[in-house]
Amino acid sequence: MNNNMWIVLIIGVLVVIVLPWLVKKVLVNKLTTSILRKDFETFDKLVRNPITKFTIMPFNLDFLKLSKAIAKEDDKEIDQAFKAFEGKRLNDKQKLAVFQNAYYHYITKEDGPKAKKYLSELLALKDVSDEAKEQLKLAYEVDIEKSYAKLDETLARYDKAESLEEKLGIEAMLVKMYLNKGDKKEADHYTELLKEHVEALQK
């Protein structure tokens, strides 16, 4: 093979493999930056560009749209973004990412029916451990049902927690449980511990 043929081959590889990868990297960076800067007009323009749809995988693009809707704090747009995943063939990793985001979003909004829908989806996933499933169910009981039935059990877990990260999650749950119980004194106590531990992690 002569030198000219090698040059043609190398250019062909650049066009077919390297160039799309570079374009994708640049586009994803621009889309992510526009979300962080809340520059939603730029985001929408980039999404409408045929090159974006051709370069970025549909799931990844839909997930970026979801991230934009959440950053925008537009409930209607967030609902539409989650619905965009319905009926699509997703692998278990993708399902977990979507369902978990949806579940905690609707838990925060105290939207019981939608939270319950995504809780059911999460509990059906094989990749979710039994321990994680129990924590998902506990979040529903505490945030939606306003229960504190597992307060003693949660306090026992807190006593055994070793890392600050683990303590933070349990403290946040204890604050809600004590508020549900109507015990403001204990809720304030764990709120202060939560603040202290957050500050400690930030140092």
C-alpha cells in the first residue's frame, strides 16, 4: 500500500471514528454547561440541532433533558421528561437511574401516587439490594405516609453507623420521623447534628 493510500485510510478513520467522538464530547460539554448556568435557551437550541440527535444516544439525550427540567424547576416539564422514558427499552442500569430520580423527586414533592408508582418499579429491579429496597420503602412511609413506626429501628441503625456519610442519611430520616411524631425537641437535636456533620465533611 503506497503512502497516498495510507493517508486516505487514516483520514477515513478520523472521519468515521474520531470526529464523531470529538463532536459528541463537545456537545455534551456544551449541554451540561448550559444546564449548570441555567442557560435553557442555549440548551434547547443545541437539542434541536440535527447533529446533536445524530451524535448523542437517545437515552443520554433524554436524561440531559430531564436534568435541564429539574434545574429549571418546572414541574410540568419534569413530568414530561420522565414520561419520555416510558415505553422505551431500557437496560437495568438505565431503569435504575430514571426510576430512582423519579422516586425521590416525587417523594420531595409529596406526590404519593407517582412516588408509589416508581417505588414499585424500583422494587422490581434485580440490581437493587434488599437493604436498599428497605430504605426506599422507609422513605415512602416517612415522607408520604408521615409514619414514625420504625423510629426505634432507625435509632438502632444510627447507633451502629460508623461513617459520617451514613450518619447524615439517618439523621435526615430521624428529623422527619420526629416531626411526624410531633417531637420538635428531638427533631431540632438531630437537625443540629446534621448541620455539624455536613460542615465537618466540607472541611
